[in-house]
Amino acid sequence: MSDKSHAQKAYEKAEMVRRNPDKINVMIASNSIGQYSLALMVDTAPIGLILHEPNDLIPEFAKSEILKKAFAEAGSVDTRTTPDDFDNDNTLVSEIIDNGISNIEMLIKDSEENI
């Protein structure tokens, strides 16, 4: 298994949810020092932590739309379905996701240059 980008891991988690909606659960999880959190799971695979405190996250809709299109394109060629399948890398999916991230980075750079 190769090192996957943060974006590819996010894509895989989203695909696990999309392809396995009947296996989504919320479970209690603890970290190595015994702190508890609520985790979103697909079957037995943790896919994210559930936020429990107010936060200052501001959605970036234009950038998210680019990511969403890359995820849709990757999903149309990805044959993996189970959480175990997603442990394996898919080179074409990686290229599609990386291209989407490059487009987002160009959008960020263009917006910074216009400030």
C-alpha cells in the first residue's frame, strides 16, 4: 500500500459511505491516551470523528465543487467497494484526485493574486 494523499483518503471514505450506506454506524472510540470520541464508521472501519464543539469552519463552495467533480470522476472508474478493498491503491483514482487538488491550488493562487 502506498502513501495516499489526504484528499484521496477523503475520497475513499466518501465512497465507502456511498457504496455501503447500510453499514454506517456511530461508535465510541478511544485514542492511545484513553480520551473518548464519537467516530463515524463504515462497518468496522473508522472514517471520521464527529465534531462536538462549536467550530469556526467556513465552507469553501467553489473549491469544494472542484473536489466534488474529481470525486465523481474517480468514483466512475473505481471498482473497489468494501472497506478492505479501499486499503489497496488505485493509480487512476490517485491521478484524478491529484489533478482535482492541482485545480484547487490554482484557484487559490489566482484568488490570492487578485487581492
